[in-house]
Amino acid sequence: MRHIGGIVASAIALLACAAPAAAQSSTNEGTEAGRPQMIRSQNMDPNAEVVMTGKTFQIARGETAKGFMLLAGTRADIVLRNEDSVAHEFVSPMLFNVPFSLDGNGVFVKLPNAAGVRVDPGRVVRLTFDVPQDTKEFQNLYEVFWCNVHGKQHGDKMRGEVLVVDHRGEIGGG
């Protein structure tokens, strides 16, 4: 009986030591799995990166002649980096009535025909949304974006274009 009691006591002690370790690992797994996931494209690299500096927009990734390019019907991630000493806005008619998420410290901006985000100095914001396809609501091949503080006029440097490429259709020339 002493022998069985000793085995049972050893087993209980062993389980008591193993239980906190198991609880800790399941708690960590539960925390990771329980966190809300941000809406992002499958690729963690952004489609475009816009740096705001010297009261101008500099395209650091996804550059075209006057802005950047996105594929219609895909999820887009745009990183907005304000390296200037004043707040700037990134607004576009393309974002009007389009659901998007913000990752970082940014403030939603809505105008009568455009929407976007205000980025304070030294801040970085990741803007994620589904790029509209050619429909009744969205029929442009390109859209414009601007800073609503420093880019309202056509001669201002805080303006740019988004080229939206529709990749549907036949392949070949036929």
C-alpha cells in the first residue's frame, strides 16, 4: 500500500508541475488565436508607400510617373509615412463610400466627394481596402489623391494619381 501511495503521490506531483506549463502554452495559443486580425492583403509588403516630406508626396514603392498603380478587384495596402513637421492628409474619390481599415494612428477624413486619412507628423498609417472594379459607381482607370491641407490646387505638390489596372479579360490579341 505504501508503494502504491508513493506512486500516486509522485504522479500527482508530476501532474502538478506539468499543468502550469500546459496552461501557459494553451493560454499563449489562445491569445494569438483570439486576437482580432487586421484586414490585409495576402502579401505583407504594401502595394504602395507614400512618404510625406517637405510638403510633397514622395512615392517610395509602387511608383508610376505621377503616383502609383493598383490592380482592380484586389486588396490593397498603402503605407502613409509622414516625415514632415506638420500633419498631412491622403484623400481620394476612390475611397469615398469604400470600406477601409487603418492600422496605426490616423484620423478618418470625409469630404463631400472623397475620403481618406489624416496623418500626424512622425506617424505611419497602413490603409487597407478592396480596390474597386469597373462598375456604375467606379468607372475611372485612374483616380487622384491629394493632401486636403496642402494640395487642393492643381499646381500644388501634394497631389498624385492612382492608376487602377483591370486585369480581367482575354489573354492574347486575337
